Amino acid sequence: MEDDEEERLHQKKLNELLNSLNQKDKIVELNKDNFQEFIKTHEISVIDFWAPWCAPCHILSPLVEDLSKKYPGISVAKVNGDENMELLYQYSVTGLPTVLFFKNGSLVERSVGVVPFNVLEGKLKWLMQNH
């Protein structure tokens, strides 16, 4: 009986740990309703503007995901430009993919088009050191 209880507790803790790890790696989908809250409640936010039909967006997406894994202290999100045109206009996003870098809710830097990982990382490091 004790073994069953111990096994149940062990499984519960394991599930909690796995859930917390999954939450850290999760990249949030933003829209006009949650965008402002997201960038204001995270010190550093990296937002990937993309569209399902955009081949270059699918090339850049894994690089943005790698950035979120390498720098777990930053918050990374995606915005589907087709579904959020008002955000494209608000932040002058004229081409996809575009990655916007925010610090304390303010737009500080951007990257347009497919760029190598080291370019994204360089912009992020600059943001973390200089703002």
C-alpha cells in the first residue's frame, strides 16, 4: 500500500515537472487582444510576425525557437499577420517575416526577412546590454 502511494506521488511530481518544462519552452500566439499585455509584462519580448503561406517565415521560425531555448529569460511570441492586420499597421510591419524586439513594452529593434541565427542573437544581446 505504501508503495502505491509513493508511486502515485512520484508520478504526480514527474508530471508537474514535465508541465513546467513545457510551459518554459512554449511560444505564445499573440493577437490584438493580448499583444499589449504581453509586451508590457515581460522585460524582454521577441515577437515573430509570420503567415502560414510565407515560405521564408517557416525557415526563420526554428531560429526564433532556438533563440527562446538558448535564452530562457526572454519571452518569445508569434503573431499571424494574416489574422492581425492591425498589429502589422501599428508596428509598420511591411514584410514577412519580421521579428520585433521589445524592452519593457517599447519597440527597440527589428529584423526583416530571413537572417542567420547570429544576427537575431546579436540584436538580442545588444538589447540586453544597452537598454
